[in-house]
Amino acid sequence: MHPILWLIVTILDIYFWILIAMVVMSWLTGFNIINRQNDIVRQVSYALHRLTEPVLAPIRRFLPDLGGIDISPVVALIALQFIRYLVVYYGVRLF
């Protein structure tokens, strides 16, 4: 695989796991397993929020209101995997 393709795929994979970590963190906070008053938890939560919100906010604007359920991470994860496969499929043909 071309090094540029490898870099793009790796960045997409890392962002995939950041989204997964954000979802798990929100579940743990929602079920009171971890406490947001803890400094480390607050910093990790803040970092994950800052990393994922630019992608999730536009998706939330287009999704219908489902009450307390936020499916924007699911849509983002599917979109990331789609982009990853597009990059691999067409990137291999270019290089």
C-alpha cells in the first residue's frame, strides 16, 4: 500500500476508535459508573468532546429528534468506514 494511503487509513482508524471511546465514556457517565467531578475523567471527556463534536454536530442537525437517544455516532462510524473503503478501493487504483 502506498504510504499516503496508509496514513489516511490510519488516521481514519484512529478517529474511529476516538468515536468509540466517546460513546463508551458517555455511557459510563450516564450510568454513574464514573464521576465527571474527577479531574482526569473531566479532562478525558473534554478532549473526546472537542475531538468528536465537529463531526457529530452537523450530523445531529440532520437527524430527527429521537428523545434521549443520540444515533449520530453510529452514523459517523458508518460514514468513516465508507470513506475508508473508498480510499482503499480508489487509492489502490491510483497508485
